[in-house]
Amino acid sequence: MKNNKQTALPALQLRAFVLRSKWGVWLGLVLTVVALFFLPQLRITYEFNDMLSKNSETSKILEQFQADFESTESIIQVAFVHENGIFDYDFLSRYHRVCNEVKEWTDVKQVVGLTSLTENVRTGRMVTKIPWLHWEHAELYAGDSIRIFTQSPLVGAFLAKDAQSVILRIVPREEMTKSEADALVSELYKTVAAHHFDAVHYAGRIIGQHYFVEKMEGEVVKFGIVAFLLLCVFLWLTFRSAFGLWVPVAIVVITLIWTLAILTGVGKSLGLLTNIMPTIVLVVGISDVIHLLSGFLDLRRNGYSRKAAVYLAFRRIGWATLLTSVTTAIGFITLLTAPIPALNEFGVFTALGVVLALIVTFLFVPGLLLFPKRVPIESKVSADGFWHKPLNALFYWALRYRRQLIFLPLVLAPVLIIGLSQLKIDNYFLDDLPKGDPHRADFEFFESRYGGIRLVDFYAKTNSGATVIQSEVLEELQRLDSLLITTFGVDKILSLPTLISQYHREQEKLNNSSQSVLHSNTMPNSVLQSRIFRTVINEAQNAVRITLETPDIGGAKMLVLEKQLEQLFEQEFQLLSIAITGFGHEVDVSNREVVAQMVLGLLLAFLLVGLLMGGLFRSIQMVVIAIVVNLLPLAIIAAIMGYSGIDLKITTAIVFTIIFGIAVDDTIHYLAKFKSLLQQGYTPAVALRRTSVATGKALVITTMVLLGGFITLTFSGFTSIFYIGLLVSMALVFALVIDLTLLPVLLMYFYKKK
């Protein structure tokens, strides 16, 4: 029987809507085919520098520092373990073969191993180079080991104090591409494995980047499969129809294809943060479809024809979906305020994915609902009774306890404030990898056996045009060395005074003479221009590098220590201007800058959403209500982080952006439905109840879908991604409960007089 509600709509508008829907499907399919050509070029990379702040004062110092001195961050260290001690002929033979094989590689500039190190010894009038370790003559091991441990600087640098491991240092060629670096690391693993050592441990920036990329490649597949299966389960339980399953899935798959195609087309790749972007786009995009399908089914249930139901669903819910997409995109776009390239890319491409999800939904869904002769999910509309009873009961429960709910934020305030006060900004080099992770175990090995994995660099420049080899400047540099060794409690330092002292000790031994270890004027210029000295003195000889290897005590403690040092530098040193720099220092500074910028970004996002709410309801009180119900989940999660000791850093601070960008959607859909019912003539009380039941169903379903997507992130091998999945999932539940209990109560008080 023809439904007379179709005649309530203008026929010309319906006809135009149907024609646009038809062409929208074909246009979308053409664009999807074009996008598919870009996907084979998609790559996954991880560049540590992308996590550093750009254009700051410290970053400029780092750039100048890197221009003056050859980088040591690219050096690969391999520790070979022999449980019976390294002074074993078979072990040293295999170690030496690895050294010789690696030396032949074109991408390697230098290889330094224990079996190739020598000392200068005077025999008569001749100076000859004598190996520290005569590895080919086992009968000399006893004497060599005594000489190494009593006379050489090699202990702690090339072999451990327990003599159970020895290091091989590899200096790769500069300016290698990612593929060349990956090939180098893969070949190194293969070469070392072929010689069957008891245990081998690797460290170095190239090693870390290679490991992270391999791990991320596996997780992209894992996240995709698990999230896809969970979404399919939730969609099937919701619509109980193949049509209700494949339509939303098709929409989000097309959205991902478009997003990844654009990302690839502009020359970008997936990184540690953009690695989770597909999951976010997947769940956010599917929520748009669910809201529209739910609205369509509600209208069909109320007697509208299929064409009229599709048309009205997009008119009544489409604009709310547009608004939620805009607010979600705003949340992610505010990440552009952070000075971190990785965060900028994550924010831009996630916002782009959210917008594309809306476009794909509007292009495809109307046509898919209009063109089939019968939409299979329509036969399931009677199943809506499943949701009516519990949501209706929840609404009346909220009204019954409205006084308690209205004071809930005030009651929670002290608990939240205490939790927030315990929230701290901190970071460790290894805290993104869980305990037991093989890469973390490697770094812990180096930290326990070789004095630390964290390099602390100091950049000292002379004042008034002096050179660093002048005696008075060298004296200040020696005092600086002593201060740093005492402050950090380390015995390993690379600096100009230590190298000059080492050189003179060798000369004393060769010439049986004694002279000041800092008397650099007696040093040949060829020595000052040698490779080892060029690592600590620049070409103009007006700046030096001091590097310490320290344990990873955390960014917060390190920054406090460095602040105290900066004050001492100003008071104690007149001939030198000293700056703290290096990769580790930049990470610490970047974390602090990011947290501050993200707070400003969230304030900006709240301001923009407040303006949207103000424009929608033309009421300051409604703006306050919208902000309160969306601020509360953020405050709860921040307090939970404080109580549980989860530190704020670059990778966990984005949790709040994600929460805000997604949680605000629920509030907008609720308020939009409520306003729509008011415009249809319903009283505020009836409109609230109908909104809590009708929109509440869609909110519960979308939250379940979102949970299904974000829960998959808790399977990540990266601690920060695990926390993102866990904390966002918790926040989604809090946001749903608040929107279905506190929000209607606040609206009731606001409309009480009306």
C-alpha cells in the first residue's frame, strides 16, 4: 500500500535528490578507482627527528651543532656475548671475521673492533703499532688481558668490565636512504647470525628505526584485521542483515582508500602516530553511516516511504553529521599548533579522513538506500523494541536522581583535582616498548654493561674570538669536564681535554718524558685535524663538543639537572658560552612544548565548538552545557592518568585530542535531535525522552563500534599506542554515560521554565 506520507514532501525536491544520489554513486566509484592506483606506493617509515620540535631556539642550536660536528647518532653498536669470557680463540676468530666482512660493505665508512685496535710503542728509535689484543695467539691472552684492564681506555668502551662481551662499532655512510639503511641492517643481522654467538645485542638510531618500522608494519595488518572483524560483529548484531553489514563496511573501506591515496600522493608515509590514523578513520566514518541508517529506519518505522525516509534522514541528521565531522576535524586540526612534524601530519590526515568519511557517506549511502528494489534491513525495523525499554528506563532513572547528577561534577571535582595534580610530563627512551621486548632488552644490556644509552651533548663556543686550543680556554674546558663528570656521576666522557690528555700520555710513554696534558701547542696540526679530534673540535677551532653516556633517568629529572647546570655555566665560565643540546635534550624539550601547545589547541577547539553551539541554539547557557559534558570525560581521563602514573608526553598527550574530537559527536547528535523535535512542536519533556531513546540507540551503537576499533590498539606492542587505545576506550564509555544521564538533566533544568 502506498504510503501517504510521501506526498507530504515536494515531488521536485525528491526527484532532484534521487538524481543526485545516482550520479553521486558513479562519481564516487570513479574516484575510488583512481585512488587505487596510488595505494601500491604506500610506505611505512619511522624517523626519530619527526618527533622533535621545529623552529624553536633549542632546535636551531642543534642544527648548528650538527653542522659543526660529525653525527654519532648513526653509529651502530653490536655487543657480542661469550659467557665463558671473550678471551677465547674460537669466539675472537668469529668476531674478527664479522669485522672484516662488514668493512667490505659499500655503505660502511668505518668499522672499529677490539681485534683491530692498536697502541703506539717505542722500540729503540722506532715507534711501532702493537695490537692491544693478539687475538691470533691464544698464549698471549693472559698478558694482553692484564694490559687492557690496567693500561687501556678500552674497558667500558669496547669490552665490559666482566669481560663477557665485546663491542663492534660500525659507522655507516652519511645520507643513506631508508631502503639503503634497511638493507644494511638486514645484512648485518644475517652476517652476525651466520657466526652463531651465544647472544648478540644491537643499539643505534638506524637499528631503532628499522625495528620500529618492522613492528609497525605488522601492527597495521593486525589492527586492520581485528578492527574489521569487531566492526563486522557489531554491525551484524545491530542490523542483523548482510546489507546492514556491507554498506557501512564499504563506506569506511572507500574512505580509507581515498585517505591513504592522498597521503601517498603528497609524498607522505605512515609513521608511529599516523599508523593509528586508519583505525580512527575506520571507526569515525562508520559512526556517520550508523546515525544515518538509524534515522532512516526510524522514519520507515513511522510510515514514510523509502524515498521520503532517505531524503528526510539526510535533511534532519545529515546536517548534524556534517557538524560532528567539522568539530571532530577541528579537534585534530588543532594539532597543527604543536611544533612536532609527526603530530602535524597525524592531525592533518586524520582530519582529512574524517571529512572524506562524510563526503563518501553523502555520495554513496543515499544511492545504496534508494536503488535496491527493497532494502533488506527494513524488515528488521521491529527489532527497535530491544533498545526502547532500557534507554527509556535510563532516562527516567536520570530524572529520578537529577539532583545528585546535577551536583556530580562538584562532587567529583576534589578527586579530579588531586588526580590532575599528580599528572606529570616525563619520558624515557625505552618507555614506548614493553618489558620483555627484544629491542628494549638490547638497550638495557648496553645501559647495564657499558654505562648508559642516553647521550648528553654540550656545545661550547669561545667568546671574543679565542680558539679552543689556547691554554686558558683548555683550562676552562677541563673544569667543565670535571663539573659534568661529578654532576652526572659518569666516568665516560668524550671531549677535547680527554683526547689531548690521552695523546700526551701516549707521547710520554713513547718519549719517557713528562709534560702538561693540556699543553696543546706541542700537538701537530695534523693530529688536531685527525678524525678522532674532528669529532670534538670544529673546523674553525672556536667550538667543541662534549658528550657523556648516561643512564636514562627520565626527561623530567634530566631537565631539572640541565637547568641547574645552565645556572652554573653562567656563573663559573667566562671564556665559554655553553649550551645543552643533542637528540635526547630535544626530545625532553619537545615533550614540554607539545603539552603546552596541545592545551592551547584544546582551548581553541572548545572555543570553536562553543561558537558552533551558540550559533545552533543562540544561547550562552547551551554553550556552557555542551562544554561541561565534554570537559568532564577529559578531566576524568587526566585524573586516571595522574593516579596510575601514566606520564604526559608526545604520544600520550594526543589522547585528549582524540577524545575531544570523537566524544563531542555524541553531544552534537543528541542536541541536534532534541532541537529537531522541538521544531516539530514537541514539548521539551517529550522531546528529551524521545531523544534519549531514539538518538540514545544510535549513540550506544556507535560507541560500541568505536570501542571495537580502539580496543584493538591495546594489542599494540608500543606502550603509547596501548595507552591511546585503553584511555580513549574508557573515555568513550564515560562520554556515553554522561550524554545519556547528565546531559538530559542539564537540558531539563535549562528548559524548566519553558
